[in-house]
Amino acid sequence: MMLKLGPIADDRPVKVTIEIPAQVYRDLSAYAEAHANATGQASIGPAKLIVPMLSHFMESDRGFARLRRT
């Protein structure tokens, strides 16, 4: 199975507290399991997926890239 999110780098975090809907948390949990199976890494849990997913989203957003260039 191919997922858009590749292996997760171990990086020093900055703590941020957010609230997300329960359905999003359940989806993140399911994605974390699928990610572990697809990459062969141990499951990192849903919270660790948020940053790489946001980073990937921002990197792939052409409008945001244009905005940053100006």
C-alpha cells in the first residue's frame, strides 16, 4: 500500500496543545496503524502524524508556495 506520508524523522518538538474532533482522532489512529504497516516502523501514534501531515500539506499547496515566494 502506498501512503503519501513516508518515514517520520525523529526531531526535537515544540509543544503545542490543540483540540480535534473525535472522528479526526479515530482517523489519525487508523492512519497511524496503516503507516506502521506500510513503512515497517513501529506505530508512532496519531499525535506524531500531525506535524508531518501538515508539513506535507503545506509543501504540496501551490498557492502557499507562490505566497511564500513573494
